[in-house]
Amino acid sequence: MAAGFLTRIPAAPALPEEARLADAAWAFPLVGAGIGAVAAFAFAVAQLLGLGDWPGALLAVLAGLALTGALHEDGLADAVDGLCGGVDRETKLAIMRDSRLGAFGGLALVLSVGLRAAALVQLGEAFHAGLALIAAHAGSRALLPVAMRLLTPARADGIGAAAGRPRPAAALIAVVAGAAIAMSALGPARGALAIGLAALTVAAVAVEARRQIGGYTGDVLGAFQQVAEIAILLVATPP
């Protein structure tokens, strides 16, 4: 269920009618690690072909986009358009549902892709960049169940509300798994720092989303993942 939602992999298990995405939230970091591994493979192949760091970094980002269908990037753009462009709660939520891309959302996408690619260029070597990608994709998705648990949906319908609320055990398993993957990939100290900074970044966006629209939407969850992924990749870069 987690793989079917977070990626374009046609995974549609036979589930009872009352099953919700929140029931599979514990597996988010595991799916994220798989996405990161695909992106890492793309980066390694690009380096083996001698394409250089920047083409390799952009291809690694592209591999993640292709596998996920730009799910989180779409959420980031819509969330930023709504939070930055609306004048009141209802207008902000309406903007988030509008499929058109605004200036704020466009800038957010450019910065997201640019910062992630720049971090990979700074890492340079395919092995360490690959580990950073696995840590970033796993760790960023590990924080989503916690956000879904602590916040409330901003509207009664939509993906955010339909997904349900993860159980405390599922949120805890997700965080532990994401932290373990990040610390294994980046080392205990840097991995812990990366997860901590990602959590603080998500918390800052969550506070603003709660203030402006009263909680989260599916788009806001996408923004959480994006800012967390960027934070982890930036921490992973050498000083």
C-alpha cells in the first residue's frame, strides 16, 4: 500500500474496505530507501559514463521524480502557492486545489531541484552520494507519519483526510526505521544531526500550515517531505 501510493509501481494489494494509507505509514521509510537506491543507481551510472557531477546529480533527481511521479514536488508547489498567495484560509485551500502553477510554486520547485542537485555535486563521489540519497529519501518520509499523527487535516475531504491517522506505534516504527537508515548511511553523528534538522524544518513548516489553514493537506505533506529531503542532503555534504 505504501509503495503503491508513494511510487508509480503498480502495487495494489487486496485489502479490506476499511484499510487506509495510515495503516501502512510505518513502511514509508522503507519505500523511501528504495526510491533513494534507484536515484543512487542513476547517479552511479552517470558517473561511470563520464557525464560529470552536474548531469549525474540532475539525472539522480530525475530518477526519483520518474519513480514517484513527482508526487511530493507537486505537493510542494501547491502548498507554497497556497500558503504564500492566499489572503485567508479558504482562499489558501482553494489555491492548493488549483492545478495551475503560480510564481511561488514555480520558484519552490526550482529551489528544490537546484538545492538537491547542488548537494549531490558537492558530495561528488557516487558511493557517498548514493548513501546520502538513501538516507534523505528514507528519513524524509519517516517524518510524515509523525506529522499526520500530531496534526489534524485542514479539510474534511482530500488525500490528507482520506489517508487516516497513523497509530502511535506506526509513527514510532517509521521514525526509528528512518533514523536507523540515515545513521547507517551517514554515520551515527551526521545521521542523527540530519534527522534532527529535518524534523526541525518540518516542524517549522507545520507550525505555519497550522496557523494559516488549521492543519495539513496532502499538498502540505508533500512539502514536508521535500524540505526534509533537502535538509538531510545538505547535512550530508562535506564541510
